[in-house]
Amino acid sequence: MLDEQAKKTMLRKIPHGLFVCGVKDGEEVNGFTASWVMQASFQPPLVVNCVNKTSGSHAMIQSSQVFALSVLGAEQKDLAQTFF
């Protein structure tokens, strides 16, 4: 049976896009690495970005109804790690 750290390490190796989600509510700003982003619709063009309900960013998005999603290239893994 795998220990928790081994599971996390293995799950992080599953290929997926790199995204940074920026949020702002009033003067408060935050950013985080988004790991679950998918297309929701072509018309209108919509995406789904899953955010942990217990995070401060979730509360900011609920309040402001605004977020920005940046798609990172493979060479920007270090930038994604900054927001992890």
C-alpha cells in the first residue's frame, strides 16, 4: 500500500494543462495553480475551473464573480510551482 506522499507524487505526474488562476475582490488579490480546468461550452465560450470551497480564493470568486485564467506553457512549470 502506498503512503500519502507517494500517492501525491504519483498523482502529480498525470499529464494535464498548466494554469494559474488570478482572483481579485476589492483591493485583495490572490493567485493559485489550477489543476482542474475543462471546456464547458463553445457558444458562449465557457470553461469550468474547480476551486476548493474552503480556500480564500473561492470566497473571493464568490464575492467578486471574477477570475482570470492564464494558460502556461510547458517551459513555465517554475511559474506554476510559485502559485502551488
